[in-house]
Amino acid sequence: MVQFIIGMFLLIVGSLLFMVFPGAAGEMANMAVGKGKYNLNIEVEDFWWIFLIILVGQGILSYIRTILFTIVSEKGMADLRKDLYNKIITQSISFFEERRVGELTSRITTDVEQLQTTFSITLAEFLRQVVTIVVGIIILAALTPKLSLLMLATFPIIVITAMVFGRYIRKLSRKRQDKLAETNTIVEETFQSLSIVKSFTNEWLESIRYAKSVGEVVKISIDFAKVRGLFFVFIITFLFGGLFFILWRGALMVKYGQMEVGDLFSFIIYTGILGGAIASFGNLYTTIAGSVGATERVMAILETEHEVNQLDGPVEPAPLVGDIQYRDVRFSYTSRKDVEVLKGVDLEILQGQKIALVGQSGSGKSTIVQLLMKFYNIDSGEILLDGKPIQDYDVSALRAAIGIVPQEVILFGGTIRENILYGKPSATEEELHLAAEKSNCLEFIDNFPEKFETIVGDRGIKLSGGQRQRIAIARAILKDPKILILDEATSSLDAESERIVQEALENLLEGRTAIIIAHRLATVRDVDTIYVLDKGKIVEKGSHSELINQESGIYSNLAKLQFDWVG
């Protein structure tokens, strides 16, 4: 704030200093013909150092002001980027389901860049031109009142026109930014799913889709340029037409002795400066009006209510024992309220027990664990943790007490060390190595030349599926959760990788309450209870040996398909 205030002061002082220049030039012209007005004790030959002082002083002030405004804008936009990122990262899962990643990326990059340009360059220049116009009008009103009145008569027309054009420019700018966000979304989606694009040989299709989106951006940009162009044509034609008329009137006043030639000389310079200021004023106004659209989109996100707000450091996990109860839980996704995903689910897991959720895709298995992690709120019924309603737990503290090993492991593009430490950033070197050992990670880490400093690549692309899975297990071991969720943790692995990962999972499961989502029944034979889901309901419940012997049961039929068992 201090830099901004100083910068504003220097901007005003620099503008005022520059406005002395035309008056000094006019007085020099008057003194040259022996009609000086201010009785200055200097000769015409000495005016060069006055102009030098003005120009050098104005240049120094402009340089310092530019640096100060840059500091303010850079720090301000950095804070805005951080606030915007923090707001986005603390939103609920529903927020991301309603928006595409490319759109959010565009908000935090393109929109903020547009605001940065406005605040670092455009706004300062806009204020400088405002000072120039106001001071110039005051000087001209004192110097040549008659001519000044003629010039001021054009201002209301220019202002009203600027307001009308500004509304259309703001609308088109917002539309252009939205379309640009869609274009960024296509790029994000294509690059993230490049293997799918290539496997279907659809490079041509993506090229057409991107070209179409870019073409729409170009069309809107051309419309935007047309509106701005019309505005500039009006400003230049109307403004300079008026200026030439005023200069013609001034020449007549000099001819008939109503004005000194030096005053006309000053008036011409002042009107030239004012003309340039007003012309650029129109351009700057349209740029600022265009950035309003970006501001509205950024503010729409900043004003969104966030889900969590713990950004000061690691969150302490909730002190859970590990007892879980679902009582008549019903749930529908917000985007599909007419489709009930869970229809009165009842289940109970005691501390230290391992249960499995089995069923066809879409039966509600993943939804059950998503509700446990409070990704969504249930419609009716209740979920109890240690006898306490899940709504009473802080979201972050609850999730800190739950670990998950997903089917599709997503790793960050850094090192193996960084990815394992994601489970507990403050872990010691001993804890890191112990987690890697228990997860069978050391088996492949020790074979890499860089060991734990090996770069895994974007989303872990440089590692095999089994290696990524074991890193995810190491991450969960390091987190040491009270409740563990295994979501199809070995379904995509070959037999050898599955054997190694299964050993790591047994280390991870020890002493924890666990929910295992599985399609492959071989992985859930030894759990305490198996829940079989069908169309959002639990239709079967029991151990593996109990369910396998139920004739015509869903689990029994699945077992026959997978194990080729009969009876």
C-alpha cells in the first residue's frame, strides 16, 4: 500500500511537471518577440536548461513510479493467484464435478494475467491521462477561456459514447475469456488422455475440435476489435475535428490581436497533449472495461464458500477408534437427483475388522466410501463413527484419519521420496525407509541409480503399475490411518505384481479397520464380512464360505465365473 501511495504521488507530480513544458515553450515564444507575460529574469537562450530539468525530472519520476507500480502489481497478483488457488483447492468434490479443469486453469492464468497487465501498466497510464486532462483543462481555461469553452463542449459527448461502447466491450471481453477457457480445457483433456487419443488414432478429431474452438475465439476477438475500432474512429474523428476547429479560431484571434502568438503556441501544444490523452483514454478505457469481465469471473470463485480452510499446516487426524455404522443411508448425486444411488444401506464394522464391498459396477460400492470421507452429504439416514454422527467431525480431521489406496494411483511428477512423503510430509528418514520396506518398495527403489531421488514422471508414467501401487501403499503406511480403504487396489496388476502388492497390503491392513472394494473375489476370501450390493442395496451379507454356498446367490454366481467352482 505504501508503494502504491508513493507511486500515485510521483505520478501526479510527474504529470504536473510535464504540463509545465507547454507553458514554458509559449512564454519562450512570447519573449522571443518581446512580449513576455511573466517578467522572468532569464534570456531566451537560457530556456534550454529549464526544458532539460523538466524532461530529466519527469523521466526520473516516471522510472521510480514504474518500479513502484510493478512491485505493487506483482505482489498483488501473486497474492491473488495464491488466494484463488487456495479457494479452488479447498472446494468440495461437487465443485470440480460442475467445472472442467481447463476452465479453472484459465481463471488462475489467463484472467489473472489480464488483471496484472491492467494494474501494472494500463491503470497507471489511465490515471496519468486523467491527471493530464484535468490539469490541461484548468491551464487552458486560465490561458484562453474562450477557446477552452469550445473544447469542453466536446467532452460530454465523448464520455457518454465511452460508457455505451464500454458496456459492449465488457460483454464481448467476458465472452472471449469464457471461450478461451473452453479452448484451454480441450488442451488439458487431450494431453491428460493422450494414450486414449493415440490408441483410437483420433489426432485428427482433436485437431478439428481444437481448431473449431480457436476459430470461435478468433470470431469473438474480431467482433471485439470492430467495436473498439468504431469507438476509436469516433474519438479520433470527433476529437481532432474539434481540435482543428479550435486551432482555426485561435489563429483568427492572433490575427485580430486578441491573443499573443506565444499563447497560441502553448495552446497548440496543450491541445495536442490533451488530444493524445483523450485518444489514449479511449483505448485505456476499453482495456479496463475488458478486464472487468476477468475480474467478475475471478471474484465469482473467490466468493464461493469453501469446504475446508486448514491451510496453516498438517491437520491433526480425528482421534478415532475405528467403529463404523451405516443406518438406512440413502443418497443421490446432486447432478442426478432423480436416480437414487444408495437405497437404505445398513452395515456395521467394528474396530480392527476387515469388510469387503462386492457387486457390479454402479451398484454403489465407491459411493459408500465417498460418503465416509464426506465427499458428499447423505440425503437421509446416518453414518456413525465411534457412535458419533459423521457430520460432527471436522472434514479435514476426519480425512486425515482415513487412508486410501485407489485402483488408479496418481503420483506427482517429482521424486519417489516426495511421493511417499505425501502421506506424512514431516516423516523422518527412518520412517520413510520403514514405510518403503513394509510396502516392498525397496525391492525396486534400490535398483534405481538415484534411489529415492528417482523422478517418477508426470502422473508416475516412468514406473510400472505395480511400482506405483506399492508407492501408494507406502504413502498410506506413512500416514498410519485408523481406517483404511482399498479401492480395487490390485485389479489392474499381473499375477507377479499382485503377489508382491498383496504382501504389502497385508502389512498395511494390520491392526486397522478396513473397507475393501473388490471385483476379484480372490482378494477378499479372508475378510470378516462380505457385503454384496446390487442397485444401491445390500442383498447379501456373510463370510466367503457362507456366501459361496448360497445357491443362486449373486456372490455364488460371481465365484463360479471367477473360480470355476460349482456348489
